[in-house]
Amino acid sequence: MSWIPLPFPKCPQCGNSWSLSYHKGCPYNGDIEVETIQKHSRCKPCNLEWSTLDGEFHCNCGYIFLGREVESAILKTLELKEKLAQFLKEMDFDEQKIESLAKNSVKSWLNKTSYEFGKTLGTVAGTIFRIIASIFR
């Protein structure tokens, strides 16, 4: 099971919303988490668990959401989670592509440099060989 924090949806009475939902009456002031597939809610600090669709969620202004009203907030959270996962995948792909291009660029530079170094070394060795050969003629 994958538990995620439950964002509190926009209240139709006062217009407020929060990034977290708090468990009303929890002695530990716990946050509500939801398991989106089986639609369960829990408060980890007080160790309570219940069906999200059968639960009630309380706004500070006194408005009470039914579990079915909160379901849209859960769906939006899942949609954002999927978009974030896709974005992170794309970033990872781009990072790998940049790393590959950088490695290829370094390899290309090393190949050109070693070729030029070898060519210069060969020219110098050839010149030295000719000088030594001309001395012994």
C-alpha cells in the first residue's frame, strides 16, 4: 500500500484549502494520509484507519465534507503525482543524454589530441632520425 498526504479541498463555505488534512480530535494533531487504490484513510500518530468514502473531513469553519466530496481532491493529487513522475523521468532522460554527449565530446577531444600528439611525436622522431643518419653518411 502506498500512503500519500491528503490535501484538504477548497471549502465551499469559507473558500479555504490546505496542503494537508488534519485528523480532528487526534491527541497527536496527526495528518490524514490516504491509500488511493483501496480508498482508505489513516492517522499514523494515533493509529486509526477508516474507509475514505465513508469518512468525514472537517474544515476549521465547521463545514463537514463527506468522503465522496474529498475523492476529487484525491484524484487531483494522483494526477499531480503522475505528472511529477513523468517530469522526473524526462529530467532523468535529459540528464543521461547530456552526460552521454559530454562523454562523447571528451572522447572526441582525446582522440583528436592524441592523434595530433602522435603525429607531432612522429615528425620529431623522423627529424631526429634524419639528423642522426646524415651524420653517419
